[in-house]
Amino acid sequence: MLHVNPKVSIIIPAYNSEKYLSICLDSISIQTYDDFELIIINDASIDSTKVIISDFIISNKGIPVKYFENKTNIGQAASLNIGIENANGKFICMVDSDDTISSDYLFQLYQKIYDQYDFIYCGFDIIDSVNNRNIIYVNTRKYLANSDDIINQYMTAKNHFSFVGAIYRKEFLTKHNIRFNEANRYGCDIEFICDLFLKRPRCSCVDKSLYYYLIRPNSLTTDIDCPNIFHCVEGMQRIQKKIHGLRKRLLFSVTKKANMIYHVIMDLYWKQTKKESSTKIKLYYTYFFLIQVVQKPSKRFTNEKIKALIYFLK
């Protein structure tokens, strides 16, 4: 059924997604809650992504679709911003083009957010096709219902959730001018959530996994070259500057930012990727890497972590 003023806008940026996009779109077509519009941004794909989108639109005439095609590849952040700017829904969801959602994803999130919240997250299970394993959200993360707990634990790296396994009140995003930083080509999602949380939205969660996040070969997170891997740390530095109060800035620095730097160094080692960086940057990253290792028992020094740090410093 077509809706002139849909309650929810689903935004999907797609770039060379021919292998996975059909499954993603199929999971959207079977939603039990149907008062939504679909916004697809084709980020200058050179495969059959456009054909798959066209076939979907023809086969699903009951779903209102807005289609945008970028002339050049402008990245995930810029594409998502196009979706947000053109969304008519009162609420916004975002889905990666290689992921899927449960049939009651929209229903569960909308029922929770519509009358009193600005942000709701749900669990996301990781389908790791690279290492042939599944990671269930509740086994590694927490469901929190209190706004302060959700915000504070995310901003101090005590808990994590995905920006795509969530729903947002568009009015809140617009009022506070919250958008993805288009200079950030690696980790724009985490910077976006941190920016959102600085404005203290009313938050809660749906305590079940409704989103299925695929880790696949040749994706942004598994790209061996990692051309923009330092962008995620630069994003955390931008957030840190926005935080009011020396104590809060310091806490963010030694928790969330340190955690990000830890993962950057470990990722470079696991992928055996060297990145040119100055001595100043190497010492800066090493300092926060060591802070993260010292303060988290689960990340105490092992041979692998020592090797990772040496690899980064060479």
C-alpha cells in the first residue's frame, strides 16, 4: 500500500552490491509493518546494482521507492546524508546493502519509539562469512533501557551497537543538525552516534536481535589496504573537541578514543597492512593503545598484541 506521508523512511546506500543487494531488499519487502518509504542511493556502482534496484521497483509497486544515483563515488557518509535530507518519514532507519533485517524489524522499533523516544537500538547478530562463524549480540553486548546508561556506556566503550540496527526521530536529527561527516570514509557511523549522544536524546532499546550484519570479503571493514583507516580516529578527535568539561573530554579520550586506536592497530596487524605515518602519530597511537591494554583485563598484553604494536611502530 502506498503512503503519501510514511511513518518511517528506510535508507540504503549501495555500492557494487550485486552479490547481496537482492537478499537485503527481499528482507525489506516482507516487513510486517508497511507504513514506510524506501530510499536507495546508488553510489556510482559499476556492477549490476542498478539493474537489481530497477527489478525490485518493478516487482514491488506497493513500496514507495526514491532512487538516487551519484555520478561519482562519494562514499557512505555523503550517500546517507542524501537519504536523510530526502526522507519524508517521521522516523529514519538505515540498512547496509549487504545486510538483512527480520520481518518484524520495523514493527518492533516503531512501536518502541513513536510516542516518547528519539533513538532506539536493537541487537545485531554478526554473520561472519570470512571466518565462517556467527556472533550473537547478547553473548557479547548488553541491552540497556535507561537513556543515561545507553549514552554513557557507549561513549566510554563499555557497550556497543550498530547505527543500522536502530531507529531515529528525524525531527531530533534536524533540530540538532546531526549528519554524517562526509570527510570520514572509515568509521563515520561511530562518529555519527557519538555526535547524536552529545545532544542527549531520549533512548531505549528493543531487547532482541532484529538486524543481521554481514562481514564479507572485500567489504570496507575487511579491505586489506584500509586506505582510510585513520579516519575513524580523526572522527573521535572531532567528537572529543565538542565535549564540554575537561574531565569528560579526558574520560572519552582514555576510553572510546583509546578503544578505537587499539582496534586500528590490531586491524593493521591482522591484515598485515603498513600505513605511512609520522613519528608523532606513532607515539600518539602507542600511548592510547597502552592505556586501553592496561585498563581492560580482557585486552592484557599477549604475544599477538606485542607483535601488533611492534608491527605498527616499524
